[in-house]
Amino acid sequence: MFWNTILKPNQNITFKTNNMLHITNASLVSKTKTELKQRTQLFITSGKHKVLIASFIPGICEQVKLDLVIGEEIIFSNTGLHYIHLSGFTTELSKPQNEEPEDDDLPELDIVPQVDSDNINEELTHKKPLKKPKELKKEDKK
């Protein structure tokens, strides 16, 4: 599903999700004269780690393609005088592979046993014959 947000100048936004966020683009929106070539920076903070993602200068660098996948709480920070538009998409988190699927998730199947007709006679002839019960053996000797 498409996702976007706008960071105002010198703004922090906390982002929480139960899904995966894939950020693909960051753009600078300059509402002032381009003579103001002051740098605007985009940071992402996760836990105790703050990372510079993009650095924009009006008229020089106004757009950055990204490939960020985020699945936890993060903080976007804009440290500058210009707006930053972020865009991308969200996807649902997949269930862990070791998790048992719910009954509703399982398709209903009709189970039909299959027999390999080419090997059935061979399998029957190679089996050991059944032993007769002891009582019958005594009668056979008489």
C-alpha cells in the first residue's frame, strides 16, 4: 500500500507500525527562494542510533532514491529550513516460519492414496510368507 509523509522544517516524527515500511524516495520541497542554499538533512533514529539518510541543498540536490526497509519504531528528523517529502509503500509482516498456521489458513484437501501399479506385483512377491500358528504346525505333522 502506498505510503507518504511530510516533514516540516526542524520537525521530528515518530513512526510506529505493525507492517514493514519500504521508503523509496525523499524529496526536498523548497518554499523559499533558491538563493537560500542552506543544507537540509534527513535523519532516522532507531533506539540509540541516529543515522544520516540524505542531505539536500536547494538547486543542487533535491531528490534522493532510497531502498530502506523498516519494521520497528523509528523517528524521522528534519534538520533544516525546507520541507522533506518521504514516499514508499507498506507490506504486511509475514508470520514466522516456525509458527503453526491457524486452521482457517489451511486449505481443505481430499486425501486419496496413490498406488504405483508398476511395482505393486513386485512388492507383493518379495514379502516373506506368513508363518502358520504353532497349533496348525502340529496338526500338519500328523
